Amino acid sequence: MTQGHTITIEQGAQRVRVVHDGQVLAESGRPLVLHETGCPARYYIPSEDVRTELLAPSDTTTYCPFKGTASYWSLPDAPDLVWAYEDPKAEVAAIKGHLCFYEVEVVG
């Protein structure tokens, strides 16, 4: 990690839900919570807890020097709504197999 830049990942105890236009896209009681310097906490939800059949792969990719290359998925009215690091860097290997949404509701 760059000096002053940290990433920590912890097992979340909260129940989280992702709803878009009234449709539940994900619900999990076992999210990972990723804390990164300068960024809001992000919930990474196990792929088994995400309704991936509703999502279409996007051509978008982004690169993070700390996490690796992210792939994105979309809904018809919500481009690049969710992303995942399919081959994350070793320091954040725990997020492999998890998806992250911009808007996550903590329900308990």
C-alpha cells in the first residue's frame, strides 16, 4: 500500500439489502465491509446473495492500484450499478466472489 493509504476488510455483522425500483437485487447477513482511505465504507456481498440473473455484464472496467481491475454489471435503467474484482490483488483477496453496489441499505 502507498504510505498513508490503507484498506481494511472485516466481516460485517449487519444485514444489508440492495433495492432498485422496488426490486430486491441483493440481501445478505454476511457482507464484507471494506474501509479504504478517502472512500466511504463499501459492502461487498457474496455473489450467492445477489440476484445476478437480473444483471447484464457491462463493457466498463476500471483499475484501482490497490484492488485491481473491476468489472461492472448493469440494469436496463441503471448502467454500471454493481462491480466486482474478479481477480483482486493479494492484499484484498477476501473480496473475490463478492459484488459491490453504490447504494446499500443496512437493515439490521
